[in-house]
Amino acid sequence: IQAVVRAMSSSGGAPSPYTTLAISHPAESITHVELHRPEKRNAMNRAFWSEMVDCFNEIAGDPECRVVVVSGAGKIFTAGIDLMDMASDILQPEGDDTARISWNLRQIITKYQETFSVIEKCPKPVVVAVHGACVGGGVDLITACDIRLCTQDAWFQVKEVDIGLAADVGTLQRLPKVIGSRSLVNELALTARKMYADEAKSSGLVSRVFADKEAMMAGALEMAGEIAGRSPVAVQGTKINLVYSRDHSVAEGLNYMATWNMSMLQTQDVMKSAQAAMEKKSPKTIAFSKL
Ligand SMILES: CCC/C=C/C=C/C(=O)SCCNC(=O)CCNC(=O)[C@H](O)C(C)(C)COP(=O)(O)OP(=O)(O)OC[C@H]1O[C@@H](n2cnc3c(N)ncnc32)[C@H](O)[C@@H]1OP(=O)(O)O
């Protein structure tokens, strides 16, 4: 694992087709997506916002991938929106009158929302590993992920009010579902104060804190391996139903679940997994068909 983690943390450059993301496959069935503009602190430029959509749509349809790890290259996870590159899109939207300018701006905002919604729509679980700063759009990104890990030096900042806007690509919708305390969410979003790793853990934003990035990437990879070793039918069904249930009543969630499993229970994975359990074998020893 150490060698793989070192390789994960030192990718030489972002390979084609992306200019802002480096994609690698550190172990079987695991895809590593690394935010890769380290010299600009992984600030989210125009290319990033569309590359994430292409990348996660590709992953969603890739039967070789069962789980995704997202992390940031260089000194920090991300500085959020690229304040230099994005200004014209947002501050000078095109259009002949107010209605058309507003219409165009709505299209732009909706497009940017999709950049992180694709993470949630992707049926493969996404583990995000945060080191150093996670600012603005970074919080939008991580709240769309399924499992959040961080280093002891990590900090999180819902920075949008500081740049004069209400966060509009997911934080205000998802953070209240992640953190139990509505008061804390409101405080973070309204004051833009930094939240450090210990508070991120105690509030439930992250589930684990690691001493440093190397330990965190090893932990993320190990966790991803645990997920990837289990039935993809079970794992992807679990993610999809957890996301559905978050946004629906218990009765609606149970109804959706019953309809889901009336098909999925017919998988050969159930018999294979049950047999392994009876024989006290790990599910990781089972060869599951690709999904
Ligand atoms: C419709 C879309 C809606 C989306 C909304 C999203 C909103 C947000 O994300 S709000 C948050 C915006 N981000 C910020 O305000 C953070 C600004 N950056 C910083 O505070 C610091 O850079 C940071 C604390 C993150 C890191 O500090 P450090 O000392 O490590 O690095 P720097 O020397 O400051 O920066 C290194 C180079 O990176 C460039 N850079 C950093 N952040 C950004 C950014 N957000 N946008 C563009 N460029 C950024 C910085 O200019 C340096 O570049 P260079 O001078 O060429 O070396």
C-alpha cells in the first residue's frame, strides 16, 4: 500500500483528456481522481467545471470501476472557484436585456451545479480525502461525496459570503444533510469562518482524521479496497438508496427500496456472498461479475 500511496501522491502531470484532473487506477476496481492544478492550489477554472462532468459520467459507465477516491495534488485540496478565470462568466453574463441576461446566468449556474451533482448521481461510492484548505467550491464538492476523510491540518471554509454571493452549487442544500446541527451550518455559511479538522470530525463532516496526507491516502485506499471487494450490485444499490432516502420520507424510501430489490435480489451475488459468509470467508475472496 505504501508504494501505491506514494504513486497516488506524486502523479507527474494531468494526462489527457483532462487538463485539471489526473486519473489513475491505484488498485483493481479503484479509480483515483486527483484535482490537478497544484501551482494554482487546484482552483476550479472553466475547464475543471466541465471536465468533472465528463470524468464522472465516464466513471459511472465504466464496469472496471467500483469505487472512486478523490484528492488534491500539491499543498492543499482546493482554493475553490478560480477567481481569475471565472469572473467574466459570472460578472459579465451575455444577453440583450434583463430577462435574457438572467436566463443565461441561470443556465450557467445550473451547468456548474451539475459539476458536483454528477458525483452524487454516479452509482459508484466516492471517498474524498482532504488535506490543507478546502475552500468555497471545495465544500460544495465534498458534500456531494459519500465518505469524507481529512488530515489533521485540514480546514474547511464556506467562503462564498466573503466574495459577495450565496453559495449556489450545493453546499447550502447538502451541508445541512451532512451535519446534524442546523445552527452550526448557518454559522459556517453566514460567517465564512474556518472549521478545522477536529470540529469537522465532531460535527460529522468527516468520519476520520489522519495525521498526514500519506496516512490519509493509505486509509482512503484501504477503505476503497473494502468497498471494491464487495458485490457491486449490493454496493451501488446501497449508495443509490441512501441518496434517495436522504431526500424522501421513510415510506417513500421503503417503497423505492422494495422496487429496487425486487430485481436486484435476483443477482447471483447474493448466493455467492451468503455461501462465503457460511464458510467464514471474506467477501473479498469472491469473483463478482462486472456491473
Ligand atoms: C457559478 C459558480 C459558483 C461557484 C462558487 C464558488 C465560490 C468559491 O469557491 S468562494 C472561494 C474562492 N476562493 C478563495 O477566496 C480562496 C483564495 N485563495 C486563498 O485564500 C489562498 O490561495 C489559499 C489560502 C487557498 C492558499 O494559500 P497559499 O499561500 O498556499 O497560496 P497562494 O500563494 O495564495 O496561491 C498560490 C497561487 O494560486 C493562486 N490561487 C489561489 N487561490 C486561487 C483562486 N481561488 N483563484 C485563482 N487563483 C488562485 C494564487 O493566485 C497563486 O498564483 P500565482 O500568484 O500565479 O502563484
